[in-house]
Amino acid sequence: MSTECTQIEFGFHGLKKREIRGDFEGGAISSDGGGLLLREVDKRIGLMQQFAGCFTDYRDPDLIEHPVEQLVAQRVYGLALGYEDLNDHEQLRKDPLLGVLVEKEDPGRELLAGKSTLNRLELTAEKASAKDRYKKIVLHHEAVDRLLVELFLQAHGEAPEQIILDVDATDDPLYGKQEGRFFHGYYGHYCYLPLYIFCGEFLLCARLRPCNIDAASGSVEELQRMVQQIRVAWPQVRILVRGDSGFCREELMAWCEGAGVDYLLGLAKNDRLKGEIKLQMAQAQALYQQSGKPARIFHEFHYQTRTSWKQARRVVAKAEYLEKGENPRFLVTSLAAQPWPAQPLYEEHYCARGEMENRIKEQLSLFSDRTSTAYLRSNQLRLYFSSMAYVLMQMFRRLGLQGTELATAQCATIRLKLFKIGALIRITVRKVWIALSSGCPYAGLFCRIHAQLAALPLRC
């Protein structure tokens, strides 16, 4: 990307007998040449087109310089390439390669949207209309929610036998006076408490919430709409909801039982539960004292709380003794004991939910925590932008990186190794020439990925 600088030429420490001189007169050079691969992915999944369809544009068509699809593409590609701030787009708007990605007709001459235009997009009110002066592009949140699930369905050629919906909440620290800002005692700071729902690597829900609520608040409503949409496409699929003890609530379990959805949830320990495994804990302690190594024994029983649960449910317990002492853990589940005995249920099935933590961390590398506007609605839009950037990166990993050394790499690693490639851009009447750096250490991998993507059918 070309950058203006008042200093025309500057020197560096010499190399042997040679002087080293530098300037910013290289011309149309971008640091994000690998972003072309992301565009190839989008051409096969139609993400930008479908995401743009979630907006209603009340602007006068004759006066539009930046269509909605270009605006959302500019924002999503920017996040994927590592540009978190709207201020970054004051320079990015001059980058011809980003102009190619968002499909400007003449990327060498047409500027992209600046920070003010993108800011108006974010701050448009829910009830804006053509009568408003500046902010006229309205996002329909329910349409984005449906789109995240629809993209998941589109990615599968046929219905799987079973899907697992992992639910979790995390903290999104706040440093201003944002709407919905509260102090959270557990995390120890002011924050939002977004709710995430994943199916494997697929992001199905990213809901921004204030933190003065229960972690499970709203999860039943999100799961209900999601399961309904999935079952329209896959009526026979078995569905399992998996979460930690923060989601072990009667409302959620009762809904699952009524909807024919299985659940596997952590259960907070208490004296009654620990009393059920006294014998197993004593056995684990004896094994630890004999071997000096951590020991665990599994047990299961039926349990019902005194007031909050309407019925008894299957509980699986892990009686574990470590160097530091007792470490009991409990699960509650609707799964039958025959296909899932206690130990594999805990070690193989429940512990696998830890992979979701990696997916949430990836959201941070795509700036899901950049919720610094004054309003909850506009911060939710920023979370949606980050979510779409994740979907684009995840589909790139799924379609382009399969079978390569980066098949399981996280977003930040993919960005560093494949997208941050210097590129010289030359635009003629008939062609756009992209000359990527000859010194790129991953040129061979880049070619292989391009070949894999090129073999896939186009969607748009």
C-alpha cells in the first residue's frame, strides 16, 4: 500500500561499501498480496453477497459511490488481513489490491470508502429510513443470525448423522462508557458477555450481551431458532448441546428434552454430589498414595436438586485425586449409558468441548473485542463483521488448506504466512497484473492452495 511521507529520501546504516537509501516511491505496492486467496474463497461460498443481503440501503441509487456489498467486503477483508480500526481505512482506501478484493471497477483510480463512510454504516439506527440525512444503511440482525446457520448448512453436501452444538460465554473487556457496560465480579473488570455457539469450527451464533446476566441467559432462544432452521434442511439429524456448568439450567435441559435434543453439561459440585462419590474418592486417594500419580475413578447415578430440577437426571462423576488433593467433577446428560459409559463420556465426549476455546481465541485475532462504539447495536455489528471474517478464514482453511501443513493453523498464523506477501500491482485496460514477492518462503504452498481452490466450482 502506498503511503505519503514528507521525507523524500532517507538513509540507513550502510552494507559494507554500499550505501542504503530508501523512499516511499515504489508505486502501487501492497503488503497483502495473499488476500487474493480470500477472494477466491468468497467466489466459491458467496459470503459477501449474502452478507450484503442482510442490509437495506435507503440511499439514492444515483448518488451511491460505494455499494453495500463493497462496504461490507472492505470491512471484512480488512479484519481478515489484520486491520482492526476504521482509521486504518484512510490509507487502505488507496490500496489497489484491496480495491480488487472488493471489486472496484477501476481499482487503480477509484478510492474505497473512508473511515467516515464506514462509521456511518456502523452507526445507522434500527429504524432509519430514506428520510435520514446520512445514516441510511440498516442491518437486520435476525437476517445475519440466519445467515450464519445457512452458511454452515451450505458447506455440507449431505446431512451428517449427528452434530454437536457447543455453547459458551466469554468476557469482552470495555474501557469506555459503552451502552450495556457493567462490572463483572468473576472477570474483575467492565465488560460485555458475548454468547458463542459453534458446531466444530463453524460459527453459528455470536450474540453480544451485557454482563449483568446469567451466562446461560438467552441460550434457549438462540438454540431454538437454530435447531428449527437446521431441522428444516436436515430433519433426521441428531443434535447434542454441550456446555460447561454455566449452562446447566432447568430451562435449557427441559427445552432439550421437549425438542428431542440431547445435552451434555457440566454440573457445579455441591455437598450432596460429593457425598455420592465418597467411596470412589477414597479409592482414588488410595491409588494415588500407592503410585504417587494422579488417580481417577468414574461413577454414575441419578440425581435431582431439591427445588430447581423437575425430574431426576443421569449424572456422571469423576472422583480424581491429585497432588493438591481432591478434584471432583460432575456432568449431567440425557445420553444413555449403553453407548456412552461414564469414563469415555467424560474423557472423550465432554472434554472435547475444550476445542471451542481455540475458536473463541481466534475471534480475538479477528478483533471481536473491538467493541468501542457508544452503542450496543453498533458494537453487535462490529461483532458480526468479525464473525464474517472468521467464517471467511475458516472456509479458507477448510477449502484451501486441507491436506497442507497449515490445515489446522489458527487465523493469525494463516494471515502471517499466506496473506502478508508484498505485491507490485500494475493495472492496464484489459488486465490487473499482481507480481508477488520472489522471496516469499511459502510460494510453493501458495501455488498448491490456489490449485485446490481453482478446482472448486464458482458460486458467484
